[in-house]
Amino acid sequence: MANWFECKVAYRKIMENGIEKKVNDTFLVDALTFTEAESRIIEEITPFISGEFSVSAVKRTKIAEIFWDDSADKWYLTKVAFITIDEKTAQEKKSNSLILVAASDFKGALEHFIDEMKSTMADYEIVSITETPILDVYKVKVQGENTPSKGN
């Protein structure tokens, strides 16, 4: 199971109008510890940022799963309540879970979520879908997958 950390990176960015502005962008990184998350985000964004930058915040998230779409440019956080029946009391129980969905717009996020959930037999209801400020999500790097192993 992945441990997703939200990392905020502060740096100076040249805007479309040519003016330099200080920004604080948000990224998501799969890591085991806060230290690894900070190290990974520095490694991932260094090629894309010129000049100085700093990791201004790292926090653990409760994201359970991510529904990927390489053509999407936005990330939506979907809060979903999975519905189960307690066998002893016959009462309906709901347990909330957070799923990050890649999509181009709100409608696309809803459709992508529903499409991904077709393969599950669990009963659920969507509690909320909100657009996030996340710019990119970085999966864990597996040794041997297009990356040379360390020490070689």
C-alpha cells in the first residue's frame, strides 16, 4: 500500500505575462517517511525549476487509492462512503475513503471514478468531489524500471 505525502514547494516562477512571482506549488509523492518524501520531491522537480526553491511543507495524506489518466491535467479528491451491513445488528455502516482521480474537468472526474468502480462489488456513495491544487503525482520508483540501479 502506498504512503502518499503532500509536498509544497516554494520558488519564483515566471508567469505568462512575464512577471516573476513567488509561488507555492503542491505535489504528491509516494514515500515511506517524511525525509524520503522531501528527498524524492527535490529529485523530481529539480529538472523543471530554475533557480532556488525550498520544500515548505510535507504532510501525510489519507489517500487510499489513485485513479490515473495520463491525458488529464487536474486532480480531484473524491470522498466515497463504502456501505456494509453489520451481520450482528443488521445495521448499515459507512466507512469513508479518499480516492484521487485524474481528469480534465469535474464531469470527467465523476465519469472516470464511476468507470474505475465498475469492477468492484462494494456498495458505495460519493460524498464529495473537489478539485485539488496538486500539480503532479510521483509514484515510487522501482529498481530496474528504466532507472539504473544504484552502485552500478
